[in-house]
Amino acid sequence: MDRIVLIGLNHKTAPVEIRERFNLVCMDTRGPLSDLVRLRSLRESFYLSTCNRMEVLCTSPRLDEGIGAVVGLLGEIYGQTGAALKPYLYIHIDQDAVKHLFRVACSLDSMVVGEPQILGQIKDAYRQATEVKAPGVVLNRLLHKSFSVAKRVRTETRIGSSAVSISYAAVELAKKIFGELEGKTALLIGAGEMAELAAEHLISNGIERIAVANRTLERAMALARRFNGSTVPWEELVEELRKTDIIISSTGSPEPILTGKQVRKRMRARRNRPLFFIDIAVPRDIDPEVNRIDNVYLYNIDDLQGIVEINRAERIKEAARAEHIISAEALKFDTWLRTLEVVPTIVSLREKAEQIRETEIRKTLAQLDSLSGGEIEAIHILTRSVVNKLLHDPILFLKRISTRSRKDLYLDVARKFFRLDEDQPETEEGEDQLSLDSDKVS
Amino acid sequence: MVNESLVILSFITTLLYSVGTIGYLIYVVRTEVTIHRIAYGFLLAGFLCHSLGLALLVGQIRQMPVTTLPQTFSLFAWAIVGSYLAFQLKFNIRVFGTFVSPLAVIFMLLSSAIPGKIIPTSQLSQSFWLILHVSTIFIGNAIFALAFCAGIMYLLQERQIKTKSFGLLYRRLPSLETLDSLNYVCLTFGFPLITIGLISGFVYAGAVLRSFWHWDPKEILAVITWLIYAVLLHERLAVGWRGRRAAIMAIVGFSIILVTFVGATLVLKGHHTFMRG
């Protein structure tokens, strides 16, 4: 039976100088995939490379030889011997390999736990691998399983649902206030990396329009162009409160630019539609008093940072639940894998039976040359159904024992019983069978 | 025979509602769609069982099932669950059930805890106006019960966002906007219903009791309730009263309904007293 092997390195085991080496190799070509396919000690293979990790997943009938070949190949890519690379590598086998792949797909092994990109990267790598037919029955199933496990973890735990960056935390809050962001408008006061990032997040989450206000018009116009929005004259900033829903403020102003009084006065004109202030400036741009007004919500940089901290902690907690799901799914995969082990026996049993049937038919037909086509067909049907009926129960039995711990024994007996292995030493049963055969011949 | 099966049906209904409620409470902790589906299923089963019980009761007493206080509570629970099941289909706010289903259980328990005997059929109770009065008032009030739950959900969520302290419910509760529009939708459905309910009540009173108005405590409270919802609807449309204030109004409105419903019947006297023999 083939073993599943996973050899890889990640941000925890290897420094960036080594990781980038593998990332570069696969930039322009398929990476080592084509070489992997050529390795004779492997049956199936799959290769994944991202900024933070490199993983080779393969199945091999000869474990040590397979591992040696892969490590050697990776050493070559790295520009040294396999032995030089070995301290940075981890090698997982069978169940551990399956679990590791699941953990990677679920983003439990990522630098930022719960980040969603990794699944897409695995899917891309898988597509590339299937183009050269690198994965076969086992890895195809395993990779598809990893996609569904990742999906299950994502829906049943909150591993990826909480924002771990300030700009994303702001967007999440906006969604809790406004529901959908479609049709809402945002006002960007001042500029700055974090404010612009937040604006970008808002746009990708469906916000309709972005207006930009800046003390220098040039800067305002540049930003407005970038976000495909309009500019607001600095003097009309307060009046803009009637039209906008979300305000992101990050000016370098030493004193507040919006007071509670100014905001309160505009709420009636807004017919009390909610207003969400995101104040990323230090010192703060918006008077904290604003948060006391009905339907107005104000978050400053510390508030957002607080959410991010809580979410980080929560992700770690959710990871434990995810691990539980992964263990259960790895076990399920193992069960499937075991059924695979009985398949060769079933196949050779069927083949042997068919072979006997054909030989015997040929002998019989050689002696009966007066039969019509219909009669020959009837003999075929008869013999086939006898064979199938006879094999039905043994095959069912083999499928049933596939999940039992002592299946090797059963398989061994089955193979001996039907003498499925040609090089099998002739036992008493074998002799009996031989004599039966010779009886028939005579 | 009928009485026995009514008691059994009522017991099964309460049981199904309770299991549904427990399911909805579990759903808050473990947000799995399957759990919600099971809880919804139990509520639906309870509702069907309840409907059967009410149909049998109506068949027996041949009038609206509001002759005793237990019957009234039971009918109200039925109206709440029915409106909730319909709203859930339309809005699909899963955690809503966690707030609504306990109400149904409470009313069912009250219904079985309070003794009440069935009074003989009177000619008074079979008028079209009375049937219209009772059904619109009950469904309207049930929808206001939903608005009450939406109001509580809004206040909980708003408090968390305002004070920046996020608990378990923050993720489970929908956005403020959704909760506010839920409140509004309840208002637009509930208000016309209780308006019709009040008018048909006056018409019925005028026809049968020869006077539209009796200074009955329940009548007074009902008009006050109606005024509260009228103000809420008006302010909402005219100056955009929404959010916290609308949520509080919905909660106050329903509290007065409860006082009208329970308090006035138990404490005060008047022709709306259900237990009057």
C-alpha cells in the first residue's frame, strides 16, 4: 500500500532566505512539479509554494526511497545537497500528513491564523498539478477533501470571521451599524495610509461614493481621483455631514475639527440616519462628545485597536475548535483510504474469475461447433451470472472488513484462498486447487 | 373527552415550544444552521399542534377562544408564534427566535397555570364585528410583541456598539439598520391591525351594548396604546424618529399592552374581563 508523505518548510521552521528561494523557483515555471512527476519512487505528487511555506505532498510505495528522492530534489532547487536543507524541513507521514494539509488549508498553520488567501493558493497549485496529472486517486481525493474541510471550518468556527486589522475592524463595525454598505457614502478627511486603507476596504465592501476633504486641494484631488470620488471644500466640511454616512478622519490638526454641537445640529436634517465616525488621528479630530448623540457612533484608534486585540485572542480560541474538526475529518479520510486497500484484491479476484470463465468457454465452444449465435450468447450470459453470483458475497465481505484493524489478515487469507498471487508458495489448498484444475482438464 | 384531549394538546404544545426555545438558546452559543432549523421545526410543530387544539376548542365552545384568561393567553401565544414563523420566512434573522420563543413559552405556561372555567355560549359573542375585533387585536398585538423583541435586540446591540464592549451577542445580533427596519415593518403591519381592531370593537359595542364608550379601564388603556404607536409612526415618518428612541417606544408600547391585557383583567373590572362568569 502506498504511503502518504508530506515534506515541507514554513515560516516557523525556515528563515526567509530559504523560503524566498522556493518562492522564486516557481515564479516563472511550474516549479519542481515536472521533476516530481518524473521521480520513479513516487506515484502521485503535489507542490505548493507561497511566501511563507513550501510543501511537497506525495504518495510513494517505498517510503524511505521516496522521501530521499524528494529531499534530494529540494536540495538541488535550493542549490545545495538535501542534507543541508534537512534541518529546515518537516516530514509528515500518513495521518500526520493528512492533518497537516488540512491545517494548512484551514489557515491554522498560517502566520496570521485565519487569513483566507491560503485556500485559494492551494486551489491554484492543485490546478497546476492536475495539468501535468501529478495527483492521482489518493491525492485528488485528499485535496478535494482539504477544500471541503476548510469550508467547514470557516462556516462552523469563527476562525476567519473577526477582523485582525484596524481598517478591517472599521469596515466590520460599519456593517454592524448600516447592514449593507451599498448606497452609503463615506467622507475622507485628511490623508494617511490607514485612512486610505480603510477607504479601500469600504469600497470593496460596496460603498457607493467617497468624498475627500483636505486642507490642500491638490492632495484632495489626487485622493478623489484614486477613489473615483469627489472633493469637498474644507469650509463646507460640516455641511457635508448631511449627506455622508461614514467619516474617516486622520488629519494632523492639533485641535478637534468637528465638535459635538456641530454634529448634533445636523442630525435633524439627516432625519436621524446613523452617522459613523472613524477617528484615526492622534491627537483626535472628533470631539468625543459626539459619541453621546443618538444614532451617532464614534470610534478612535484605540477603540479599533482594542477590537483587533480581542479578535486575535478569539481566533486562537476558535483554532482549538478547528483542530477538532480536522481530526475528525482526517479520520474519515483514513477510513476511505482503507477501503482503497481492499480494492486491488477485489480487482484481481474479478480478473481471475473472468480469466477462468473465458478459458473454460473457449474449451467448451471448441468441442461444440454446431451452436448458433444466440446459443453461444446464452452460454456467455449463464457463465457470467454464475461467476457474479459466486463472487458477490466474498466481495461484499472484503468491502466490509476494510475498516477493521485485522483486515490485513483477512486480505491475506482471501488472497491465499483464491490464490491471487502467482508467486505465492504452494500450500495444501493450492495443491488441492491444482488437482481440481487437472481434473477438469482431463 | 374533548376537554381531556385539549389539555393534552396544550401540554404537547407547551413542550414543543419549550424544546424550540431551548434550541434557540443553544443556537446563540453555537451558531450552527442545523440547530436553528431544528428549533424552527419544533416551533412549527408546536404551532400546528396549537392550531389543532384551538380548532377543537372553537368547535366545542362555538365562539372565539377568549372566554377565559387561560384561553386568551393561549391564543396570544399562538398569534405570536404564527407571526414569528411568518416573519422569519420573510426576513431570516435567525437569532430573532431566541427572543421571541421564550415569550410564547411564558404565555403558554401562564395559560396552564391560571385556572379558568369555560362560560356558556352567549349570543353576544358570535357577531362578525366581535370576531374581527378579536382577531385583528390579537394578531396586531402579537406583531407588536415582535417589535418589542426587535426593540430589545436593538438596545442590546446599540449599547455594545456605543460603549465599545462586545459580548457574545454582538456577532449573533444583526446590524442596527436591520433591527430598526424590523421595528418599522412591525409597526406598519401592527398599527393598521389594531386600528381596525379598535374600530370594530367600538362598532360592536355600539351595536350590542348601545354605547361606543364605557370608560372601561381596558378601553382607556387600549386607546393610550394606540396613541403611543400612532405617535411613533407619525414621528418616524415626519422627522425620522428611529433607532434607540423607536426601540424604546416599541418596548413601552408593548409593556402597556401587557398591562392592559393582564393587569386590567385581573385587577380592574369591566366588560372585557375574561373570567367574568
